[in-house]
Amino acid sequence: MAVPRKKMSPMKRGQRRAHDALTAPAYIEDKESGERRRPHHIDLKTGKYRGRQVLEPKADA
């Protein structure tokens, strides 16, 4: 069985755990509609991505 040779210091333990924190997803304000959306994602309401029409716009239901 693998056993550590030395006790890991609290500083080293903290450095290892530094990347484990959860982050909230980023949102940006759309330049055309002014609504919030995820960066690098298609705006589903307008169907545009980077100023180009990619999908058909959603019909209001």
C-alpha cells in the first residue's frame, strides 16, 4: 500500500485545493438585444452568433 513519506504541510495542501472551488457561469450582455447570454453561445431568441443569422428566430408562443 502506498504511504506518504512525509506529512503534507497545510500550505501545500491549500495549493493543491486552490483549483477545486466552483465558479459561477459567466454571462455577457448581448450587444443587439441587451439580454444576458453565455459567451461563445448562440442567442436562441434571435438565432444569431457573432452578428450572423445561424438559426431561425424563435416564434413567440
